[in-house]
Amino acid sequence: MWSRRNNIINMEEKRVALIGIIVEPGADTGRVNDVLSHYRDYVIGRMGIPYRERGISIISVAVDAPADVISSISGKIGQIPGISTKTLYAKV
């Protein structure tokens, strides 16, 4: 089945990236999950690790999406108070 959305996505170059997310105490993790749920079609997988000694959580999210979508995901999550993000792009 053809759709305008899929056609546009297929025309753009998709990239594989890893978004690293640091969640500080008191940060709104619900908003992080909302953003990731909104972009779930691009998420390959995610892993969360609580770092109890420091009181933070570390989340890694693997995505396969156009560069502007990856930037949007990282940017929206990074704007949440108490959240820091960095994105690493694959060379493939």
C-alpha cells in the first residue's frame, strides 16, 4: 500500500544512530517516554540502566531514521529539564 508519508521517508537518506540519554533525579521520565513513543516507528531498540551510586539513569536508544528525525528526537528529549542527550551516527 502506497502512502505519501512512506514515500517521503523512502526518498530521504536514513541513518543509523545511537542516542545517549542521561536522566538526573527528579526529571520527567514520562515526557522522555512520550517522545520515544511518538517516534516508535524509528526505534530499533532501547536499554535503560539505573546507576544507583550516582542516582541517575542512563538510556541508550538505537534508531534508524532520516537525520532530521534523529535530530528532532534528540532535541525534544534534551529540552526536558534534568535530561542530557548526545547522538552518535553510524558511518554506514
